[in-house]
Amino acid sequence: MSALILSTWHFGRIANVTGWPILENGGSALDAVERACAAVEEDPEVTSVGYGGFPDASGEVTLDALIMVAPSRCGAVACLRGFIPAISVARRVMEKTSHVLLVGPKAEEFAAAEGFTRRDLLTDRARRAWEEWKGRQNRQGQTAAEASVASTTADSRSNHDTIGVLAQDAAGNLAGGCSTSGLAFKLPGRVGDSPIIGHGLYVDPDVGAAVGTGHGELIMRVCGTFLIVEEMRQGKLPKDAIRTALQRIADVCHPLPKQQAAFIALRKDGLWAAGALRPAFQVAIRSPTEDDLLAPQIVFWPE
């Protein structure tokens, strides 16, 4: 079977540059997705993931991440401060504990105990953006909640929030990972879809995998990636499974005009598809024959 790696958004190319050599040299899909997500976390130019991610309304950068190869093998962290790669901490949760998800200060204690070094994740660029946002909030007399709502419903093209990666290695094994600093200037304590099994990511080795990105609350309300994998289990093509999830979001969530939700789905035989509610989503692909940044096959509302 040919190896393949798929990653969300234009910065998915950063992920693929790191993840593909692992697959090309016969490495595992799990190692590839971990290193791919970590590469984006380490890039300060990506303002929605890891180091350089925009902070919450209080000025703190908090990270969420999930890694998964099967329902029986998955690990996640949420509201993690001061440690990257969050995806690697999530892998340690999977491999070193009997739990699935660790959150907040105790997740940080776990990361420190596992040898990760605490770092200041707030870059000068992110601090300036937060100070400008805080100044607008004060001038407009908004509460933190009101200002956060306004921010998190802004144009998703400037506030997409997740690096999501799906990979298949030469042995046919699937793995998925996703990592995010969440929506910029979110209310402190907010956790989106990314670290939640079946919301931001789901992998079933007998069926396939799906990863989501965009406005997390939309995806969470329909268990988006679990729904896609279950649709593929029933025999639907990846593109049709994604269409079902997007239709469910449209029907039950009534997204605001600029809210985005997007998915990549990968079937165990290597067939894949991508889809989004609205334009601007991109998927980065790397295989033995392809290295490209593509528009999704499905755009629910082309506009």
C-alpha cells in the first residue's frame, strides 16, 4: 500500500514536510502524525497552533491536542499551558496512562514529570494582537464574554484553529493527530472539538479516519468525525460521509455567515476526500506521486 499524509490548511504543508520523510522511509503513521503536528506547533508564524498561538481573553496561551490510532489507543490534553509539543504530551497520555484526557494544571504536572520543559508560548506578535483586542474591548465597553463572542464569530479565514493530520503508512496502518491553541481571545476555560474523541478526530483501523477544523462548537454539536467514520462504516464514500456531516451541521447548528467547519476523511483502502461549509479551506497532500495544496472536493455553501 502507498503511504499518504493529509493535513489541514496551508500550514499543512509544514506538517507534511516533516511527516512525509518518516512515511517514505518506512516509518509508522503514528510517528508521522506526531512529528507533523509538532512541526506546526513549533512555528511562531502559525497563530492558531502552539508557540505563537493567539491567547485567550485573559492573555494566556492554552493548548489542546489529540492523537489516535484506534478507539483503544488514543490520548489527549486540554487547557495545557507552557508545554509543547502538546501533541507529544497527548501521546504520552496514550502510552503511559490508562486515561484518555488530562486537562489544566494537572496535565501540566504530567508533562513536567514526563520531561517536557516549560516555555513561555506568548510571542510578541501574539501579545500585541491581544493588547489591541483588549483595547477595542475597553473602548467599546464590552465584557470579556461579549468581546470573546464577537471575536470567535469573526471571519474564519483569519481564525482557523487546528492543524489536523491523517496518515497511512506503507503497512496500511492509520493514525490521526490534531493540535490547536483554539479560537483567538476565547473565554478562559473554553475547549473546542480538537481534544475530544469523535469530535475533532476519530480513527477506526477497520474503517478509516476523519479530522475536523474550523469553529469547534459546530463540530462538537454533531460529533462530526465520529459521524463521518460511522457513515463510511455503512459503505458511504468519504466525500458522501463528509457531506452528511456538513448537512447535519447546517440543519441543527444554523451556522452564522462566517463560521467555518471542514473535514478530511481517509478510508482504510487509501481513498480520501475533504469538504467544508464555506470556501477558503485547503488540504495539503503528500504521497509518492503528489505534493500539493488543494481545495476541498465539497464546498457546502460555495458563496
